[in-house]
Amino acid sequence: VFAILGLRSMYFLLAGALGYFRCLTVGLSVVLVFFGLKMLLAPHGPTTRWYQIQISTLTSLIVVATILLISIALSIAIARPEKNEPQIKTDARSNDKSV
């Protein structure tokens, strides 16, 4: 999304953050679906049809920011319980089958 909009630095920031935030890819795909629907619903032509609506820029910005914040919050919430779970460490010698 950010690469298309010309915000390359934001694109590289999010590309680097994908490893840390699991749900960010889902959030970005929802943002792309939102923009696709916005383009389909935008009035284009001399007459406006019943299904064509104009979504303001501020509304789009709020929707995108909300989707990204929810996906980041879910990623953090999912990662927290994983950190609290006890790690089972295996000893390399216990896997040795030689007697």
C-alpha cells in the first residue's frame, strides 16, 4: 500500500516489522481490500449510481490507521503468552541413542 502511495520509507519500515508482528500481513491485506472497494465504489462518470459512494480522505486514513493498530495490537497480544510459556529445553545428550 505504501509503495503504491509513494511512501517508500514507510514501506521499508513495515517490511522490516513483518517479522515482529504476525498479524500485520493480514492487516495489510485488509487495507488493500478496503482500497479496492473504495475504488470500485467511487463515483466515476457523469451520473452517480445507487451503489457509488464517496469515501472521504479522512475516513480512509482513520480506517487504515485503525486496521494497522488492531493488527499490531493482536500481534503483541499473541506474542505475550508465548513469552510466558515455559521453554522445554532438550539436552543434546538425551537424543543420543548409542549406549
